[in-house]
Amino acid sequence: MNSPGKLIDIDSPLINSLNSSQSEDNALTSINAISDLRLPTYGVNNPRIWFAQIDALFMARGIRSQATKYAYVVGALPIEIAAEVGDLIDHVPEAEPYDKIKIAVIQRTSVSDERRVHQLLTSCELGDKRPSQLLRHMKHLAGSYKLDDALLKQMWFQR
């Protein structure tokens, strides 16, 4: 039986199929497939990747409703991040609530380009990473600054 408080996406193909001649047992199985959705732990270091992961989960489950996506995201955000977008939680946007909270979380919690370059120049170490992992991390930190691979490799050799 479905427990109260579980979110159901009314746009889902699984829910739409309930209107057909599907048996009650199959209907409950379909609803439980939606209600069992677990979002990954919020990625503090890269909210853009976290949203890419949950967008893939929503797509795989057939969840298209902005309101349902919004509710899942708000429920999964750590309290510190929720506080950053408290205005959008206190006053749910009427139009495109999921898109708006997604943009706000990414913009308000992502590390600035300047901070990433500072990390690149001061604290980027090999540690127990493979050299290819460090280079990929350095490219990520460079962000919108298009640094030449040769320069990044030279910086890596100096570490």
C-alpha cells in the first residue's frame, strides 16, 4: 500500500497507464516504482553534476512534472544549501519551479571561477590520484579560463 507523503508524478507514463484496464496489483507496483525513487546525496563540490544525475533519474522514471521534480529536490537538499535558496522554498514559483530552483542552487552554491583558479594555482596536489585524474581535475578547476594543456601539464610537473 502507498504511504502518505510519497510523491507521485501525475505526468508519468506509469500513472497514465493506471487509466487503462490494468489490474489493481499492477497499478500498485507501478506507483511503488515511482515512489521508491531515491536521489543521490547532494554533491557540494559540483551541484551541476548532481543535477545531471537526478535529471537522468527523472528521465528514466518518466517524471516530467516540474512540481514533482521540485518537491524531490527540496526534500534532498542539505539544510545549508536549502537555506541558500530559502526564498524559492518559502515562496514556490508558480511557473517552472524545478528549473528555477535548479538554476538558483547552481548559481548560488557553485564555486566561482576566481576561486577555482586560486585552487588550481595554490592547492591542487596529486595525492593518491592518478596523473590523468589530477589533469582532469585541473582542467575542471580552470573552468571557463581556457588554459593550454601544455601549461596545465607544466603546472602538474611542478607539483
